Amino acid sequence: MKTPNKKRGLIWFKNDLRLHDNEALVTAQKECDEVLCCFCLEKSNFENHSLGFRKADINRFKFLEQSISNLKANLKLIGGQLSIGAESALITIPELIQKHQITDIYAAEEYASYELELIRKLKQALPETSFHFFWEKTLYHKDDIPFSIPKIPLTSKAYRIPAGKESEPRKTFDIPKKLNPVKKVIASRFPSYKDYGFSVGEYKNARPFVKGGEDAALERLEYYTFKSEELTRYRWSRNQSDGMDYSSKFSPYLALGCISAREIYEKVQLYEKEIKKNQSTWWLIFELVWRDYFTFKSMRFGEAIFKSKGYKNKNYQWENDPGKFKKWCEGKTGIPFIDAHMRQLNQTGYMSNRGRVNCASYFVHDLKIDWTWGAAYFESRLIDYDVSSNWMNWHMQAFEIWYTNPVHQSNKYKAQKFIRHWIPELKKANDMEVLIPWEFKLKSYPKPIAIYQKWERAINLIKKIRI
């Protein structure tokens, strides 16, 4: 390919679907005479998993569509046009390179095996193109933490304390005021859901828990901090299961990079200065640091985090009953606290942290199903799916965390209202019946897969509820 006189950059958006705090975008605009923006769907991400469900379902597709549509609109405001590939980056990017004589590619740096393999193949196909990658995933830059990746500690405390003392988040990048776009490029439309095998009904009925996009992310950040001041009580409300205000709801936006961890950090710092600094503001930053830790730890152990034996190479004997797995997926285990959370996940693409802990613990320790099955199902459904957070959390439930009793938890967190909302069969049940319906033989709701003796004390406590 003949090299043009001008330096032309391709800004390849991936999980950084924003204009603010985007080093790849800022650097490309600064270094190149002209730039072209693109995003590529990977059609294989929506194919069927061997376990019988899509790798990514309709709520994830729709949330992505909303996020890309917003990115496209925001790029247009500063003179940019977004080209959208429908099959794979391996097809779209070489075509754009050839058509527009692109010399350089600018993108966020990847770390997970699937994405790294995609980049390896792309580099192999484009030997004359220069690639520039920028670390944008975490609060602390990977070059600023006091550990090399092979030396990331095995416990979060051993990582968190030194990282907090010796690292500082880098400053956010401003949005470029104007892009110098490659001429005569027409923005693409987001491909139809039909191209990925989704039906009209699936698409129309899809209701992602929050709306996707950078605008919605920044609006949520402003609401949760200065507008509502809900951040002040985050430390004490975060264990609830339903509603918008008990937790930040930043995770879906962080997952697709509609907002950066550093943007959240700077907003919390300002909140602490102007409104209040307390355990809640500390805890929210703690969650971002924990997210960093899972990212770096997954980088250390690589493919092992996806294996049944885990990175500790533990060989458990799983029962792997397909019937039980199906009931768990559908929210029909007969255990209301589990079923309500699973139905919430299936309908909205979201589940609270409390729900994830209980559903995973029940899955691993009671149903005794291979934890990777559950992790894959969460990957399919969660609009805030993050490869490190999801697989590392499941790994911890399987190998490192004590058992969580879902019957006790339903009573402890007074989940009656939440259960009635997501399980219409129990809508008319009283406060005792809705937590332990098997004790009252309610015909409209499935019988439990099993009742375990270790739940006996929790059941007896529920029986003491005053009706």
C-alpha cells in the first residue's frame, strides 16, 4: 500500500465508548492530520454457547446499541464520524485502512486472551500499519502501581494498602474541541438485531436496567453525587437488592467505558471537598481499587481464571445436573431469594451485589455445579459484564469465600417486597410465606430443588415473624 503524505489515524473504540478522559482519542487528534473513528461488533459474541444460551444476550446487545448511538452523536458534535463494523474488526479495520490510506491505529490497550488474540491477528494482517495502545481500564495506571503484573499479591489487602500509599490516579483528559476528520466519510448505522439472530419480540421486550451511553453515565454520576447526595449513605445502603438509589449503578457504564474510573474519582474528591467526606465516599473509591485489583490479578493468572480448577488448580467433583442448572438460570429453584434475583437478571441484565453473592454461593455449594457454568451465564446476561470482575468474583465464590445462606439472607435484608415484585406467584403471600413458601405448600410456586439441614435455624427464625 502506498503511504500517503498525510498521517491518518484510525481511532478504534472498543470498551472506551466515551469522549471524556480518552487518551487514544486525544493523542490521535494531536498527532494526525486527519482521523477516522470506528467501532466493530464481533458477531461471534452473540452466537450460542455450548451450554445452550447466547454468549451475550439481547439486553447486552441493546445496551451496547444505546451506548454506540450516543458515542456516534457526540462525535458528530466535534466533527467526527463513526464507522461501525457488523462482523468483526478483522474484516472492518483492514477495509478502512485500505480505503482511506490509514497509517496509524489508536486504541485502548487490552489484557484478556480473546481481545489480545484479535489484536495479534490484526497486526499480522496489517504489517505496514503502526499501532498505538493506551492503558485506560483502571483507576491507577498499570505502570504506576508498586507491583509488576507477575508479582500482583494474592490478597486484596496486600495489593490495596501499598497501591493506595504509592499510587495516584492520573489526571483525566479533556474532550477535544474539534476533530480533523478524514474527508467524505459517512457515519454508519448500528446494525439490526436481526443480523445477530434476535427476534422482533426479543428486541422489543428487552429492557436494560439503565440506558446506555456517555451522556447517561455522566448524568448518573452527577445525580448520585451532587444532585441527590445519595453517595453520603452508600456504605450503609449498598446491600439492598432493588431500586436505583441504594448503589451507584456506575458498573454498566464502567463495563463499556461510557465513563472512566478516573472521572468518578475526581467527582468523589470534589464531593468530599464541597459536600461530605465519610465512610461512603471512601467505600466507593475502595470499590474502584478492588476493580483494579481484579483486573491486575486476572492479568497475572491469564487463562487459568476461566478453568474449572481455577488458578489454584483445585480439583472439585461437580455434580453438574443439567436440570438443576436450567432451574437456576430460569429462576425456578423454589428458593425465593435466589429466584427473584435470577428473574431480575434475566429481565433487566442487572443484579445487585447481594444477589450475585447469594446466587453464586447457592450454585456452587448447594447445587454443586461447576462454577464456570454460572460465570458463563452471568457473562451472557449482565449489562455490566466485565471479564475480570465477573470471572474473578465467581472464582472467589468457588474457592475462597465462606458459604452464604440464602434463606437467612432473605430474612436479614427483609427481602419480602423485592421477592413479591419479581415473583408474581408470591405476590399475595404474607411476610412469612414469601420467604419460606415450601413450609405452606403454595401450589403456584415451584417446589424447592432441595431443603438443606443447614438452613434449619434460619427457617425457624422466619417462623417467628409476626404477621
